[in-house]
Amino acid sequence: MKTMMGYVLIFGVIVVGVLIGNHFLKKETKSNDYSKYYRVRVKELSDGKGWYYEIYRGSSLLIKQENIPGVSGYQYFKSNTDAKKIGVLVMDKLERKILPFVTKLELDSCNIDFKN
């Protein structure tokens, strides 16, 4: 009986390890600027006041987001890194067939600087 419990414990530890590893691998792939179907490009605004992202499917432009989504007013991304973070978030939602809305909570969790 003790041997059986040992096997069950080892199996449980392996399952938990695989689940945790899978979780971190998924987060790592989200940092890419491309997926199976979509691609994110980040560009600086022509006036130099901020950054924006574009999302492509193949060679077709799907989204051109020049302002921070989900906030009031017309606020710009302050860095190309900020624009890329949200572009990758939106691309990931498209990939998972989720409406690509961005909430203030998601902006906060990505450390995006914006005014309420």
C-alpha cells in the first residue's frame, strides 16, 4: 500500500511540474511579435509623439492602433515596447478567437503608462 501511495505521489508531482512548465512556456511565446496567422509591427508616429502597432494576417493589414485602446481621449504609447506589449496581447486574443478588446486592468498589468 505504501508503494502505491508513493507512485501516486510521484505521478502527482510530475503532473504539477508539467502544468507549471506549460504555463511558463505559453507566457514565453506571447512575447513573440508573430503567431501562426498574425504578425505585429510597431512604428513611430510621423510627428514623433508616440508609437503605434499594426496587426497583419499574411500581407493584409487588420488593425492599425495609433492610440492606447481602452482609455479615454487620444493617448499615445510612450515607447515601442509598450506598443508591442499591447499589440502582442491583441494578436494573442485574435489567435484564440477572442474579441480583441483591451481593458484598463490589462493595460495596468502590462505596466502601460496612461491617464485615467
